[in-house]
Amino acid sequence: MAYYRYGAGVLGVLSFLITGLAGAALQKVDNRIYQELLEKYVRNGQVDYRGFKEEEKELDRYLEVLEQVDSEALSRDDRFAFYINAYNAWTIKLILTGYPDVKSIKDLGSFFRSPWKKKICRIDGEVISLDQIEHGILRPRFKDPRVHFAINCAAKGCPPLRSVPYEGTNLDQQLDEMAAAFINDPSRNRLERNTLYASRIFDCFEEDLGGGIS
């Protein structure tokens, strides 16, 4: 068996690379600002946009945190949680651009472009839309139907906003909780005698959810 002797310079480079790779693998997203805002201004899925407006600078600080994140340096679950939080936080920011005059998020769009297609989200060195996060990243990359119960598009039929951020360490549990809560919410899904009334989400995303409801 042959043995090789390396100089201090080579060993230093190898040590740097190993340390760098380990650091990248352990990178986490700091959601503390967002957590404080959610705890203050989200109750039982209801969003206090007035409160968010009063602390919009804090929300902007959190969005700047997200902007600095290298998503490729995150674990899969941390990356999944990162994009869910980014979608929800940027949706709040979009509402605030028209608050208090906006009555519906649809009012923030135009005849030619829906509000979800506005390129406002600064992520991964790009400026993209909410639709791009949902349909270009979350759905195709992670292929987890529970995401439809985690992202909040600020429309009446959307699942409620969770009052804590999503975290990679317990993401599976969080997604299970949100899916179960939505499916078992009688205001959205219920069986009356022989008729099943269900959220339009099950038809809009039937390919993700295993078939529509007819």
C-alpha cells in the first residue's frame, strides 16, 4: 500500500474545504423576527394587517434576512421551510403595499396580471413572483401535497396562516398539523347526508392531491 505525505499548505487547504462544507451543511435561517411578528399579529389564522403595517420595518428586516440566505446551503427540510416562509412573508408584504385601502389581494393586480405574478420576492439573487415560488419551486421540487395547506395566499379560500414559522427540524409535524386542520375544518369541507362539500383546492391541485373531487 502506498502512502503519501502532504505539505502544510495542502493540508491547510483540505482543512478549509472540509470546514467550509460542514459549515454550509449546518447553515440555518434565522426566523426570530418573523416569529415575533407572527406571535403578535396572527390569531387563529386571522392576520392583523394593521399591526403588521405598524411594524413593516421589522417585516422588511426579515425579508432582508431571507434575501441573504443561500438556499443551496440548507438541508432539504430547511430549504422547504425557507420557501414556505418566504411565500407567506412576501404575501403579507404585498398586502401592505395597498393597506389600508385594499379590500382583497386581487385588487393589487390588474386586468393583465394577477397579484401573484408580480415580481416582488427577492430570493436567491433574483426577483421572482409568488407564483414562481409556488409553481416553479415548491410544487415541482418538493412534491409534497401538504404544501397547499401551508402557504397562505391571503384569499378567503386559502388555508390559514400559521402563527409560528415553519422550521426544518419539525417540518413534517407542522405540515401534518396544517393538513389535518384544513381537511377537518367544517367551514371548508363537510359531508351532509350523501353530499360532500369540499374546498376548491382539491380540484385546483388534483394532480398533487391524488385526484379531484367530483
